[in-house]
Amino acid sequence: MRHSDEFIRRRLLARSEVDGTTGCRMWRRATRGGYGRLWDGERVADAHRLAHEVFIGPIPAGLDVLHECDRPGCIEPEHLWCGTVAENMADRDAKGRNGGFKNAGRSHEGVRGSAHPRSKLTEDEVRIVKPRLLSGRVKVSALARDLGVSPSLLFGIRSGRNWGWV
């Protein structure tokens, strides 16, 4: 059975402290990916989600709890808000937090092939390699080593998951 909201409130407050410079109430216990984790009596839950539930109210179905301050460990109710996954991604992109995966302010979503900044091969190389992969007469690990790519990339090309349009 889940603990009472009052019990969870007390635990959240006891296991966090306010950062005087940012006003964030930072979680000081177990984390996963920087997000606080707390046993709610039934399961281990995200501390920021529990904070939203007990200090603000229920989280509508299908929504995430987002951080205005962009600090995953923050459980300060004034910094939390509900939004869709799309709103979370838009917020992330607007604040430049998508892992350096931007170039000149342009997201690379939908960019494929050698135009993609993480591409290891060109279209011409794939056109040469793909028939060899499909023939089954090549050792993938040796070819990967020769090309300086991972075997999983070549398996992806062979299956059509990667470079399927070539």
C-alpha cells in the first residue's frame, strides 16, 4: 500500500536541501540518471513526480513532469510543471540541452546519410558495401574493422534499419 501523502512530503523534505543560489530543492539520496528515487510504499518512484503529486496535485494521464530549472535532481514544486513529451523536447531544444546535437541552431532530426553529423559512411560507400553484406560471403566483423565502423552499423545496413533508402 502506498504511503500517505503527508508521509511522502516529510520524506521528500528530509532527503533534500535548498540550493541558496538557485532556489532548487535538490534531492540528496538515491538517483537514476540524476533524477531522485524514493520508495512510495508500493514501488520506487521518481522523486520529482512524487513531489508534484503531493505538493501540487495529480499528474494527468500521458503527461510528464518537467523542470523549469532544468535540474533533474530538483524537487522544488515551484520549478515543476506537467507537459507532453513533445513539450519536453521543445523545451530541451529551446534551451540548447539536447546533448550538443545541434548545428548552427538547426536540429538534425530527419537528416540522414552523409549529411548527418554522426555519419561514418557516405552513400557511395554504402552502395559498395551493401551487396557484399547481402551476399552473406563477407565476415561482418572484419569488414567493420576495415571500414572503421561498428559491426552493429553493418548489421543495420544489411537488415535495412540503417541506410535503407540506399
